[in-house]
Amino acid sequence: MKALALFSGGLDSMLSIKIISDQNIEVVALYMDTGFGADEKKHEILRKRAAMAGASLKVVDLRNEYLRDVLFNPKYGYGKQFNPCIDCHGYMFKTALNMLKSENANFIITGEVVGQRPMSQRRDALFQVKRLADDEDDLVLRPMCAKLLPPTKPEREGWVDREKLFGISGRDRKPQLALAKEFGFEDYETPGGGCLLTIESFAVKIKDYLKFDKEMRDIDVKWLKLGRHLRLPDGAKMIIGRDESDNNELLSHPNDKFEQVKFKASDDIVGAVSFISKNASMADRELAAKLALAYTKADKEKKFDVFVGADKFRISPIDKALAQNYFVR
């Protein structure tokens, strides 16, 4: 017997895996990469957490499909921010169900708890997810709250022992924390902390992006996660690296919608890297040049040659505080 687990790296999904793997059932933890969760650097952490719970890890790349099929036209709408949780869960379940044959697996498990989250884990929302996933064979099992729901096929057929499942509900985390202590789990993602779409500051960036550009690609999502984002007076988008890591990521993952603001090599200017939309007006380009200089260690009393595409500006840095007028927030 083999199960595929929808795995976030959070405590509930770890507990669900442990509950099922303790019944001598092989479990493969599926981390669905939508582009809005853990980045590739954290995949090894996810692998360790899955192993701690008794599963191997498989990362499923859904980034392009998620943008195309889920994010911008969810049947059940959005949560408080830009999070289409019900449609998202349904899409993930459907993906996992379609993988059962290729993975030689029998059913799906998930760490969901009835009533824990206001949008996606209401009892009626669980059935909405079931319909979206086309789970006609009743193969999605929720070990944490199974005793509060009708028995699924894995329970009815005796693949799993229903008596060893749980009936947890609501937002109180004490039952999960007690189980974590019993199982010896100490490293896990905080509740609701894995998806950028639930975070207001990131949702604002997406909404701003869509006002000016309806085509969002995987590389555009990656850039939304990096740097300071500014919207200049004529509508151009500017991105300024926050630190060396941001600088390196922006430079190593080029985006053809932007061009870099550059300085003369002989001026030896040290600081953040900056980019602006390729279609920016001349006024926005000049402002971007001044803002880019402001986020460097360039002498504020001197003038420098700054290049934005084919345009050159002879300017001095402006007060960095002026950037506050343009931040996307």
C-alpha cells in the first residue's frame, strides 16, 4: 500500500504522514511548487522534514500551470489577500490524483483540519475542493480530522485503520503540538507561513503588477520576490536590490521586461543593482537613474554618468528618502 501526501513542510502535513507511515504504509510527500512557497534553497529542509515524518520527498513543478489555470480566475474567489485557497487545494489534489498511476500509489493524504482556516478548511469548502479535484473515487484522506468526516475509500476498504486516525477540529493548536511532542518533531513550518499569496505586502505587489501588465510569467513572479519595488510617476516599474543576495539573484535571472541602470566602471560605484521597465518614459528613466545612485555609496556632491539602455544622464544622487514616494505598498 502506498499513499501520496500533499506536503507543505508544516506540522499538520508532517503529522498526517507520520500517522499513515506508522501503519506500515509507504508515503511519498509531494511538495507542489506553485512559485509562491518555499524556494529551491529550502527544498533540502523540506526533504529532511518529510524524512522525519517517514516519507520521501518529490517536488512537483506547477509554476507555469498555476499561473495559467488557477491564480487569475479562481471559481471560488480569493481569501483576505490574493490567495485562491479553495481552487489552489482543488488543483493540487487533482494533480496528485492524476499521479497515482505513475507513482504506483493507492490514495492521497493531506494535513487539513476541519475549521482550522476560515476559507479553505470549512466543512463545505472541503467538499468544494473534492469536486474541483474530481475525486469521484473518494481517495483523499485527511488523517487529522478523519473521524469527523464520512469514511473514505482507504478507510472503508481497510487500507488504513480508521481507529488510529484523529478527530481534530478548529484553530486550537494544542492537539497538534501534543502530537508533535509525542513524535519528537521540533522543526516545522509555522501555520500559514508558507504561501506568499496570503501576505498583504506581496499581494499588493501582484495587484500593482496586474494594473500595468496582464502577462505574468514564472520569471516575473521570481522578480516580485526580490528587491524594493517602486512605481514611478509615468507608470514605469523600478526594482532596487535590497542586499547582496538580491543583487546576485536579479543579475543571475534576467528578465527581458527590464533593463539595468548602469554606471561607468571607472567610477567604481558600489551599492544596490537597479532595473527599470524597458518601455519607461524619459522622465521615469531619469528619475530611476537618480534613485539608483541614491542606493549606492556614490558621493552626493558629485555628478556621475548613469546609463539606462541607450540613454545617458549626467546627474547627482538624490535623497534616498524620496524613494518612499514611489514604493509599492
